[in-house]
Amino acid sequence: MAEEARERADNEWEGTPLQMRSGLDPYGIKEIVIEFDTGDEEVLKPQISEEFRSYELHQAATYLGILSQQLRVHRK
């Protein structure tokens, strides 16, 4: 697996959605944690069930795309 996508012993995964095809099972995701350089973090949890389903994962990906775009704009 690529260096930027790695699975830790405690089942935490870091990487991009495109790297999920390299063997990560998308089922069983209960939360998405976003950690910022400032030490702040944001936790996304599914609203419909205990685990994310495809629609909620799609919505989370859209949110992450918008968030990353805003962060790039503020860095300039």
C-alpha cells in the first residue's frame, strides 16, 4: 500500500477515497475524524444508522472536497 495510505494496528486508516480500492473494506465505518494542524478536530458520524452507507460516504466526500478547497484558498 502507498505510504500516504496506511492502516495502523488500532484500525485507524489514513489516505484518500481513491486508495480504498486497494483493499480497504468501506463497510463498518462508524466515524470520520478530521484533524487540523491547529490541534482541532471534527468528527463526522452517520445520521441514519450506526455505520456509514454509500449515500452518507458520498456526502462526507463532498464535504471533505469543499473543506480542502477552502483550506487551499486560505493558504494562498
